[in-house]
Amino acid sequence: MCGIVGYIGWRDAAPVIVGGLKNLEYRGYDSFGVATGTDRIMVAKRKGRISEQTECVAACQGTRGIGHTRWATHGLPDDRNAHPHCDCTGQFAIVHNGIIENYAELRRGLESRGHLFASDTDSEVIVHLIEEAWKGDFPASVRAVLPLLQGSYAILALCAGSDEVVAARERSPLVIGIGDDEFFASSDATPIVAYTRDILVLEDGDMAVMRRGSIAMENGGEAITRNTTYIDYDIEAARKGGFAHFMLKEIFEQPDVFQQSFRLAQKHPGISSLLSHARGVSVIACGTSYNAALLFRYFAEKECGVPVRVDLASEYRYLSTPDDEVVIAVSQSGETADTLSALKKASSCNCPTIAITNVQGSSITRAAEQTIYTGAGPEMSVAATKSYMAQFAAFAGLLSEMNCCETSSVERSVRQAIEESLLTDVSEAVALCVKASTLFYVGRGIFYPVALEGALKMKEISYIHAEGYAAGEIKHGPFALLSEETPAVAVCLPGDGYQSMLGNLREMKARGTPLIGIGYGDDIDLQDVTDVCIPVPKGDAYAQVAAVTVILQRIAYYTALTLGRDIDKPRNLAKSVTVE
């Protein structure tokens, strides 16, 4: 969840690290810190965002350093719990992303031996263990500590007087950029690509010792080599480009994103054939990716007759895994901890595995047998918009290769539907939503996952409690919550379940619920029962899903904007969930 950056080379380290941490703030922004090393360690750290108070790191001098932007897991988000953490002597400093599961036991042992802790974090035990292991060889000290740590970690460590930065990884992402007599380390490639596109991806158990002009890698104490990967990254796409927020920019990029991701998915005929002949398909995902996976289930079962099971990745470990199923793992970042754990379980059961991700070289691509990359490009807003559309497009592209939908018409109709929906007036819906403390989102069939995603976007960025339901389930409990104070957003389009949906809306209206209907502009029956009706361009089922998705994204965005929320970096959230 946190982001870490390290540098060693010929540049001043602090500006490189600060710039990198700004690019990683989507991973966490509770606090930040930088440590640089010469013959001593210099540390600057604060509660809050580095993008708002960079001046505090001015005193950090030197050409090697480490930095951290935090999403709090252990201890309050305050100055004392901010990284980097130092040992009792001030000789060592570390930053850490992950969770040390046995930290309480380790801490008790360290305290009994006289160590004084300055924070409540699990991470601080690492630097005190390095202090204990010190016998004059910095890499050896770090190496001795790693077997003591249970859980997940990406670690960067500094030692005063030692011209080295040591990196280690276990179940948390860590990459190293290879420059000219300089090295960059980071949780992902975004802070690095401005300096180099040549990346080493560390695997579980790897430790790297970076010195100016050289790098030595090992795993389990044995020297190893890792192949470099060239990262194709559009730096310009990671800028706002005149939009007020990254989220709005990314919403408007979706016509191109759908088209590109749809075409990329069609380049995998082997995967399409595998799915067509599978006895069953399981899809594992979290959050927005889970909602995209549910869409795939509805389309695949109805149009292809392929049975699809969709599971939350965090719950997959508790369920049976048939060994004759194809397992698809979906993760925007490719580093979602729960999805990676579920994928490893599927692999251990000898299931054929496929990854769908947006990030080249991410952990999920190495854990799965085959990978489909989406064409979303960098997504900087914490709330997913275009990556969801890219995943929907990837699934649609697979379905087209399975001969379940007509390729050219889907690509054309979806693009047109998105473009029209970007211009639809949603102001009346926003006016209803901003006054609510609770919102309901309802849909049937393919629009049930769309309702789930719409509710998720609203709660993420507006902080309004919003829940998505299959419309037929409203009477099974949620009806008790309906009132004049609880608006409902209802997706009601002609097709399967249309009349039943209208009946559900009339039942809700009878309880005084303000209704926002999303349907065809000439649907008189829908207009009669709703307070606000948002028109959707006519088209096939894929176009309808895309159009409604964009409208719900825009309602959430403008509601949050009206309420003055921090849209790109909503409270308590992080873009990449790298802890379970």
C-alpha cells in the first residue's frame, strides 16, 4: 500500500526521491519521509503529503538516499510513525512496504535486549535487527535479518559511511532502474521512467546491493542475475493535460482506452480457444476489477454458454478450486496482494492461469501462465475509471475471439456510446445526490455489476454511503432503509427484466424514495416513475454498459466536486493494495 523510492549515483539524492514519492502518492499519503547518507544519516519526515511540504527535506544531503510515502497499517498517521526509521545509534535507516506479521514477538525480544523504539510501526523492528546483526559488513547485516521476518516486505536500507543502498523483496513489489552509473529503486516504475526505461524486477527472496556503477543480486545467499525489461511508458499520459483532476481526464480517455484494450485482447487466440473449451472458468479479483469480472460472467454465460464463477480474491483461499477450471486473475496494478495469493493457490492446484493487468512486468504477469495487457496507460487517480473500462474491453475482446459478439459493431458502438455519454447533462442527478447521506444503486442482469461499480465510485470519492444491489434483492431487507432521505439510482433499459425493473421502481417510489433513472430518453414509463431521468444513447448491450458506466462515473465525480472532496486522493484509500 505504501510507496518506497531509493537512489544511488551522481545526482543529489533528495530531489530524485522527492519527485519519485510524488509519483507514488497514489499508494498512500498519510505521511512521508526521506533519509540520505554520507558519513551520517540525515532524516526528514512529516505527517501529511510530500506534495504539500517538500521544503522539510532541504537539509538531506548526499548522493544516496531512500524515501517513503505511507498508508498507515500499524500506528497512527503522525510524525513519529512516518518512515524512514532509524536504529538506536542512528547508523542505519530503512523504509518498508508490507506487513511484518511477527513484529510483536520480534519487538518484545529487542526491547528485552535494551533497544528503544521511537514508533508504533511493525517496520521499525527491521532496523533494530540490522543494528544487532552489524559486524562491519552492511549487506551481511541485512542478509542476516531477512530470515527472521515473517510476512511481506519491500525494504530499502542505508548505512552511514557505507556507499551502498540495499534492497530486499518478499511478497511486496520492488523494481530497480538501471541508469548510467546510477540506480533507482521503487515500488513500481512510475518514479523511474523519467530517468531510465531499463528495469530489473526483483522476485521473492531477492536482495540487491546497489553501489554507484555496480549492482550485485542474490537469492537465498546465492548470487543471481535478473534480465532487464524495457518499460514502454507514456510520461505525458501521467499528467493532467489541462483537466482539473486526473479522474476527469481519465474518464474522458475512455473511448480510446476501450478501443485499444479491445484490440489487444483479440491478439490472444490461444486464450480464447482455451476458454471456449473449458469445462468452467473462475475469475478472481478485488474491488473494481471484481465488478468487471461479474460483467464477463453475464456476457460469457449468456452469449457463449461458458460457465463462469467469480470470486473475491480475498475469499478464494477458503473455497474449493476444481483442477479442471481455467482461472483468470484480474488486477489493474498487477500487485494486488489478495489476487496474487489466490492466483498462487490456483497454480498449486494445476489450473491453467491467465492474468489481465495494466502494468507491464508486474508480479501477476510472472505468476500467471499467460497475460493479457489492457491499454489503459497510467491511471493516476486512486478511483479506477479507465482501467475498469479497459478490463471490460479486454473481456469483450476475448468474447469476440470466442465468436460470441461481432467485433466491428461492438468496437464502433461502444466508442460512440462513450463519446455521447461524456456530454450528457447529469446536473439534476448530482443535485439530488449531494444532499443525501445514503444512496442506493440498483440494476438487473448486466446492469447489476454496473450498479455495484457506480456505488463504489460514489462512496470512494464523495464519502456518501452508497450500496449497489440487484434490484430483485431490495425487498429482502434493504427496503427497510428506504425513505424520502435515501435517493436511489436505477439503471432501467429495455431487455431482459425491464418490466420487473419498472415494477421494482414503482415499489420504491411508493415508499417515498427519490429516484434517478438511467435509461432511454424516449422511455415514457421510466420518466413517469422517476424524479430525474438521465438519457442513455441507444445501442447494443456492450454499448449500454459502457454508456451507463460513464454516466455513473460523472455523477460521482461532480457530486464529489460539489462537496469539495479530494477527488484524486480520497481519504484512507490507496491505489495499489499490496497487503492482505
